[in-house]
Amino acid sequence: MLEKALVGTNKYWAWIFFLLGVMGIGGLFYLYQFNYGLGATGMSRDVSWGVYIAQFTFMVGVAAGGVMLVLPYYIHDYKAFGKITILGEFMAIAAVAMCIMFITADLGQPMRIMNVLLHPTPNSMLFWDMIVLNGYLFLNAICGWVILNAHNKGVHYPQWVKPFIYLSIPWAFSIHTVTAFLYCGLPGRHFWLTAILAPRFLASAFAAGPALLVLIAMILKRVANFDAGEKAFQKLGTIITYAALANFFFLGLEFFVAYYSRIPGHMHTLDYLFWGLEGHDNLVLPMRFSLTIGLIATTMLLFPQIKKKESTFALSCGMLFTSLWIDKGVGMVLGGFVPSPLDRVTEYVPTVIEIGISLAVWATGALILTILYKLAISVAAKEAA
Amino acid sequence: MDVKRRKFLKIAGLSAVAGLSVPSAFTNLLQGGEALASTAGRGAAEGSQQPAAGGHGGHGEEPTGVQYGMVIDIKKFAEHRGLAEQCVKACHTEHNVPDYGNPKDEIKWIWVDDYAHGFPESSQYKRNAALKDLPVLLTCNHCANPPCVRACPTQATFKNEVGVVVMDFHRCIGCRFCMAACPYGARSFNWRNPREQYANGNYKFYKNGINPNYPTRMRGVVEKCNFCPERLAVGKLPACVEAAGETKAMVFGNINDPNSEIAKVLNANFTIQRNPAAGTKPSVFYII
């Protein structure tokens, strides 16, 4: 089936080579970081995680977002998602692959990564995160591949794959819950030490993942002649809206607890993120921007006229995705380190090296996604013919 | 290799029990290794922890077994200005801690800060002016219930038989989960190669040369205070405690042995710990 990815238009190949180019440049940057050490990034003693871990966390959400298609289609037999569900599963594969790359890029001693398997440590949440992420990759690869293969041969998918499909649903929730546990179980970091972190992660994931999928599906409609169907788009819009509402409701709860209780530890990071702390305000503008466009986008999505019109629907999905990307892919992780356990504010600015490597990981994810989608769309075209 | 090194660290810890403070070591031996047996059990259960029962100040059940700890008398450091800095220097020279001269790459095992930053959880409201410029020595607390050990995905950091939270530099993958987990900012990361040399062979970052009794590290691993197992093994006190010398500004020993000097100091003085509400049961105590 893979040969289908080797036949394409000039535009398809231009896109593939563009991605390979970005990956190549990023690869060179990584070579430099590998030789110099993580000092090549903007991270420091006080802000010891940066863009890599923040992007990792966000991508876990995008991966988990795929379940918002799998669940209605396979559990509730929601037929309108027939064409688009495979896109969700393949997006999860690309996103988990990116997660693994971001984690690897963040390791000081990447050659020792197998130590996690050689010395399994169940009390470490990172150990469990490794298990759930690899498990989710495996489940989606199995389900996506077998189902696509069945379509290609024009037969119904085999029954043995069903348990894997059903298992992938709670598993999607688990990947983002365990990822939240990486943060919310640490005693010295007030901003992360909140029981609502996992629900917040899930809510933002179920908005951001499907929002990205809507945008990609709209692009596919134009460039690949693949129409997921208006009904699927509208239902996704509804899912995104409710998830976004839950996300901002949860964020509001964080604000209430911090500013009504007036407990300094609870307020400090929010102060830093939205107002600046002790004169440090690098993240204030992005965070306010994120909150503003996120709320506007959610409000827009509440109006059926806006959601029904493709251009405004795309705009609101794009705004919401950007908002959640800044909130979780930047502010959530960096904010947790401010103030430090010694009550000091150290700010973090990513270096060109770090951004280059991150872009290369995104390009690799996009390449995986492009190839998988090429297969899915070729099979769909064959079926239609 | 790994196994051997861990064994060495454990043996070094054990011999430290015998090497340190003769009377208390003697009692330990008389107890027929009972204390050692119980600590071996603790070692096996590393990462497990008892919930802090009773009160929200992190007081709960008293941990048993050998637990090395330290009392830092800030008043004495205030009387002997400059002494705290000497302790820091002694430690960093002993352990080949590189000096990069910038805060971004900084590595420190023990350092001097002020009361407000050492104890940010305690109230700074209407504090006496004298408190403000006290030299407060900060280092790893070798918690009885260490969050860093719980977080580490490879057991590269673990509690040894004498209650010291140690690092296996050769197993660490550099994920820095322990740094996020530590509520005391005690851990540092090798952001770059500390062994870098000039063309003439001189080290760039080991300003005082290299102490051959302790290994240098490689880039990409976490490091921190380890209560000097290499010194305890030969019957010496930790480098910082030795540097504080006769002032008794620092007292080191097994806090769970009622006959140890440190237990007596703890019994005779009002001491505080950093961020006790985190429930980590720090083994470093302060007399302010």
C-alpha cells in the first residue's frame, strides 16, 4: 500500500521536499546541540524545561484529540465520521511520533534513553508516560493500518481489531492524564499542583486536536479533492465548541481559587503570566493574546451562521488552535517555573537552535501525516471510483 | 559497570557509618547491624513514602533507620562573616564543581542566599532587620521523603543506606524531571561540557584545578550535594562541615541516633526546616 505515497503531483512532491529541507536544517541544529549540550538552548537552572517539553505536552493533547472522532464513530456508530475518522487516527500517530522526538531532543544524554526500559521505575510518572504514549502509538498504528488495508481491498475490517479500537478510547484519555501527572504531582510547583490539571489538559486537547483536524480537512478538500462531508465538519465544530467552553471554564476556576483565596503561591504564576511579576513580563503579551483570541473564537463558534460558513469556521478554528497552543505549548510549562522555589523570577527565551529543532520536529510530524493521509485519500478515491 | 558503581556508593555509605563519629558508630556496630538491616529495607523501598499524618507542617511519623543530616547555625555564620563562602568553596573545590561565570549555565551544590529566598514560605512580614542580611547556606535537604527520587525514571537518583540522596551520573539520562520535582532548587544540570579545555590543556571551568579524589562529570547529567560519601568512607566529615570547623556552625551526623552530636543539638535548640509543608521531611535543619 505504501507505493501510493510515491505517486503524486508536482505540488505534492514540492511539499514533501520542503518538509525534508526543514528537517535537514533542523537535523544540523540538532547535531550542534548534541555536541555542545543543552546549553545551546535558552534553558537554565531555574527554567529547566523549555520549548521541547512544552511542545511535547501540547502534542500529547493533539494526539488525544483523535479520540473525539473514534468515540462517536465506533461507539455511537455516528456514520458521518466514516471518512474523517481515519484522519483522526493518523493524526494521533504523527502527534505521538512528534512527542517522542520532542522528549528525545530534550534529553541531556539521549544515547541513554533505553535506561528507562533497563531500569523500569513504576514510581516515576515519566515511566508511565512512556508506556501510555508508546501504547497509544501502537494502538493507532494497528487500528489505522488494518482498517485502511481492509478499505483498500474492499472488505470489512476483521473482527479482531475491534478490541484494539475500543481500548484506544480510554487509552487516549490516559495519555493526557498521565502527562498531566508529570506536572501536578510535584510538591514544589504551585501552578501545576492542581487536581484540575488533567481535566484542563483534556478539555484543551479535545478542542485543539479537532480544530487542527478541521483545518487540515479543509486543506485536503482543496488540494486533494477529499471531502470529509459537511455533516462531519459541523459535528466537529460542536465538539470543539463544548471542549473550548470547558477549557475556559476550568481556566476561570483556576483564577477564582488563586485570587479569592489570596494564597501567594497560587497567585504568583498567574500574576507572572498575565500581569508580570517583579518587572518580568515576557509572557504577558502572548498570554493575553491567547486568552483574548480564544474567548473570541469560542464565542464565534457558538453562532451557527459563523460555523456554517467555511471561511469564518476556519478562522475561528485557527484562532482557537493558536490560543490553546500558546496557553499549553508555551505558558503552562514555562509558567510553572516562575517563581522558582527560591522565589526568584528567571525568564526564558528560546534560542534559534531550539526553534530550528522544534520546527524540524513539526516538519517530521507533517511528513508522517502527509504520507499517511496520501495513503488514506488514495484508498478513498479508489473506493469512490 | 553500573551495578558496580552503585554497589560502591552503597558500600561507601555503609563504611561511612563506621567511619564517622566514633562513639555513635560504635553503638551502631554493637547493635549487631540491626540499624543497617533496617536501613537496607529502607533502601529497597526507596521512592515509597508515608503520608504526612497529623498536622500540615510535614511532621508525621518519625522516620527510623540511619538518616544523615545537618544542622546549620545561621547565627554562628553571622558571627563569622565570610565563613559561609569558605564552606561553599570547600565543597565546590572538593567536588570539581565547574564555574562558568554566568547564571544560565550555573552549577552549585551549596550556596549562600538570604533568609527571604531560603525560606520564602515563612512569613517575611515585620521580620527584624537583622534577619535580612543573615548568610543562609542552602543545599540539598536529603529529604526522608524525596520527590526527586520519586520522579526519576531510571533510579539514577536514589536514597542510599544512610539516608543520603545520591546521584548515579552514569545512569542519568538528563530528563531533568528531578529538577522540576525538587521543592528546594537544589539540583543543577550540566548544560555544557564541564571538562572543556583550552588549547594549552588547562581546564576552562575548573578554576582551582581538579581534585583527583572525586570524578568530574560529563555534559547532560544532573548533579547536587551528596554529603561527601568519598570523605565519609575514610572517616572524614563533609567538606563544608570541615570548613566550618570549630565554630560548630555546621553539625553533621545521624539524626536518628539519639546519642549523636547532631541529635543532641537538635534536642537542645529550636530549629526550622525549609518548606516543611511540602511533606518531604528535610534532613537539614536551621538555627536562625
